[in-house]
Amino acid sequence: MAGAVINKAEIEYAAMLTVLDFQTEFMKSAYSHVRVSVYDELIYVTSVRSASIPAEKELGRSPEGHELLRRFHRTLFDSCQHVLQKRMEQATA
């Protein structure tokens, strides 16, 4: 987002676009819904994937597979969190 972000709605919109772009370009994932809320200096983001790949659906059928997928996606996100953080700082500055 070009220029200075001045209000809560603009911050939320900039954060939403940043998360969607990050998920699409960097993580190669498609999300159908991203919700952003701003509380003081905290930006809270929730996202819903549009679809899982068939292998994830199959793995997720068992409790052990579901837990493995959860840990995998958490670790994947944690490993590239610094990239998203930089993008968020640029978008909301």
C-alpha cells in the first residue's frame, strides 16, 4: 500500500493484502478468507484455506495424521515468519 496508513480500516486492509500475497507468493497456498483485527499495537489475523491437497486430506483422516499436518504447517509458517513480518512492517508503516 503506497503512502502513509492513517486509520484502523486502512491498517486492516493493508495487513489482509499482505497476508494474502505472502500466502500466495511465498507459501504457495490459496486462502479463501482472511480476517484482520487491530487491537492497539497488535494485528490479529485468521485465515481459512480454500482447499487442501488430496495427500493432506488423506493424512488428516487419522488423529496422528491430523496432528502431523498441524505441526508441519506451524513449523513451515514459523520458518518464514521473518519474511511476513518485514512485509507487514512495510505495508503498515
